[in-house]
Amino acid sequence: MKAEQRGNTSVSLQNPTLFNNTLHSPLSGALNGCLGSLDGACLEKLLLHCASALETNDVTLAQQVMWVLNNVASSVGDPNQRLASWFLRALISRASRVCPTAMNFNGSSTIQRRLMSVTELAGYVDLIPWHRFGFCASNSAILNAIQGFPRVHILDFSVTHCMQWPTLIDTLAKRPEGPPSLRITVPSSRPPVPPLLNVSTEEVGLRLGNFAKFRDVPFEFRVFDNSSSPSTLGEVVKRKESASFHFESLLAHLNPSTLNLRGDEALVINCQHWLRYLSDEQNGSPHGASLRDTFLDIIKGLNPQIIVVVDEDSDLSASSLTSRITTCFNYLWIPFDALETFLPKESCQRMEYESDIGHKIENIISFEGFQRIERLESGIKLCQRMTNSGWISIPFCEETVKEVKDLLDEHASGWGMKKEEDMLVLTWKGHNSVFATAWIPNGLED
């Protein structure tokens, strides 16, 4: 999706003479074609000029472009302006670390993340159907995969705090032959990304248990400790990881003993907006595989009945800052535009949601190496990765398609869905936003 395809909204420069003194400076190239009005395409162009200046250590040009952006990107403007304002903050944050003495800019601010209760999170998930779409598609695929099994074990890798499971429990309670015995296992820690809760994972499990008891579904919830690793782990992967979440430690605990796997259970692996946080850089293991590929290989070795993978359909793994800005600006316009349709600008709910997106932008733009944890890959690339790792895709049935379409009818008319091979893709005004896929290990179909 290109910025210029997003509509004709533009911002008139109230005082174009402000830029007269820059027309013979390096900034004139950045402003060429933008004087008079600034639409999404011109804002994107300015952001790219700023990024290019930072990559080439041209502090003067970077400061000049930031000054222009500070005058035209507004946190209370149209979707393009609001999005650009968060990009500007991220670029200032990046510049402040690269050259802290030279980059003294008043536009910088710290992005705060908010702790939400379980009840508030339910409303947060309903704002935009990104999570509900994944929950609906995944649960339908899971229900098909576990038909006839009296015991089910779900290994849940997700950043949504188990909000997916009440609907599944309710559906299992209605199974004609009676509900299966259900176990859900989650890791003790997760990437430090929003949404965040002000209750523990154990408390979430207790609430799920109470709901399952009310629906007469035999239920067990377990949190396995992945916060520390075996003493030999440091010899396995010698590299610096995020100070607050160690994926290598998690991988070391993904074995039948630690997970308490049982041979009489159908094992389900649930990955909702998860794989992006596993590094896709090579040499993450003794065999040169990335942590993402290593995770998929380990999970495949557990012989699950199904794995469902849901994530945002964008490729933000490029090493080039300018490439990431182009992709990110044209992708994250979607939630800003969607929020424009049903929440007023002064809405606290809208500001909180956009602030969380701003935190994502800051990580994508401001950080490199293992400090950059946001490493999205497109659905097409994910499918190729899964195929290369020995997985076989499962198409979603027509009943699932109907359920998802019924769900989207509850939201703004701009939301839609399409099928791309075996993927289901959530769209906003025709543009891909979230993909959902289901997989089985090669050989299980026999």
C-alpha cells in the first residue's frame, strides 16, 4: 500500500515563507514537491529524508527536516499527521542516542505504556478486530483439529493474555459428545509489549478456571517458569538478548518434560502475534538457524495436532532504516485511519491505542540489533518459512470463513476478509492488515 493511495487529505502550510531560507540548502530537495500542501506521500518523503540523513550522519539536514516535520505533523491532525508525529518522536529518540550532544530538539517525548485490567483489555481488543479476527479463525481451526479427542492441551504463545479462550471454552461446552478435558499452558513471561495487565498470569488462569467450571468444562491452567535457563545455555547461544525477555531461555524449556506433555492429549500450539518477537537473524544457534526457525523446529518436534499462527501482514524485518519507514508508515496508517471512523479525536481510548502503536514505531525506528524486538514478516514470507521448516498448511473451511465474516459485520464497514491460498487475511479498505494460518507437521496428515 502506498501513501498516495490513502486519499486526498492534505495539510496547507499556513506560512510557506518559513521555508524561503532553506530553498538553497540541502533541505530544498526534501521539500521539493511538498510546498503548498502536505499529504501522506509528502509526509512519508520528509520522514525518509530525515532517516537518510541520520543513516549518513548528516546532523544538520536531519535537524532541518525534523523542524519541518515538527511544524506539520500533529498528534491531533488527520491520520497521516498523527502517524507522522509518532514517527518524528521515534526519529528524535534515535538521533538522541546516535549523536546526543548535537540533537537537542524540543519535540522529543517519552511514550508511556498503560497497565490495563482484564475488563479494560476486552474493550481494547474490540476497538479494532485485529485480535478478534485471529481468535475466531484460530478457534475454528482448533475445534476441527481436536474433534473426537477426549483430552486437549493448548500451549499458548500469545501477547493477548488468554483473551482468546473464553469463547473456545464456551464452544467446547456445547460439544454433542460432551466437552473434552482442557489444559492450557503458558510461559511465565512474555515480551514487554502492550497490552499490559495489572493482574498476574496466574490470576488470569484463575478467572478462566472459574468460567470453565461454570460451563462444566474440566480445566487445568499451568504457568511454566521460563525465566531462567540451564547453565549450559550460555554456551548454546552467545549473544545479547533483550534485558527483559530471554527467548533462548524459553527455547531451552520447550521439551516434553518441562511442558508435562501427555501421550493421550491432542497438543495444540497457539501463536497469536508472537513469532515477530523471535529474532529472524541467522547464527542464533550452533547450526546457524535464527531463533524463529529454531522455535518452529522445536515445536514441530513436540508433534502437535495443529499450530495456528496469526500476525500483522507486513514485512518490517529490513535492516535499512528507510525501508522500514516506508513499509511501516504505509502499514500503520491502517489503525489510525480505522480509529478515525468511530472514535472522536479527544477520546482517551483512542489516545491510549495510538500511544501503544507509537511504542511499536519507536522500537521499529529507534533501535537496531537485538534491542529491536518488532520484526514482522508478511504472511507470504511466513508461509514460505513454515513450508521450509517441514509444516503443511491447512485450509480454513467455509464454516470458518462464514464465522469470520459474521464477526466483521459487527465492525466498521471498511473491514473485510479475503482468502490468499490457505491464508485468511483481514483487510481495511482492501489493504492487508492481519493474516491467519493453520499448520500440521509434515507426515501427520497420513
